[in-house]
Amino acid sequence: MKNPRGSAREFRLVTLYEYTRQPHYWIAHDEDGYWLVPARNGGWHEREPFVGHAVALRPLRDMQGIELGIPVAGGD
């Protein structure tokens, strides 16, 4: 996948959701499953597998300037 600037760098496809039952955390979904991610800079490296039932997840629309630190594809 090419980024908008045209480089051949691969990016990890991650979908983020608001998790209203536990503020300051987001639910992330990628090819490896679902994760509970602290909603703060570098939070991706502190993620834990999400186990449970989440109802009414809403796609995250505003990351409020937070840089989770999600690696490029193939990295962690």
C-alpha cells in the first residue's frame, strides 16, 4: 500500500473505536484481533488483547492529536 505521498512504505491497517465503558481507552481492530489501547501517545505499545463483549462501538473520528505509535506493517 502506498501512502498519499507516493512512497512504497507499508502501513498496518488498524480501525479504532471509542470505548465508552472505559474512558481513556480505545478498541483497535487489526489483522491480529481486537486490542484495548490506552488513548495516549505511545499507547499502542501498552495494548492488551481485548476480551469481552463491546456493544455499540463507534468508529473513532477525532484522535485529539494523540500519536499511538502504530508501527508500519510487519513491525511491532
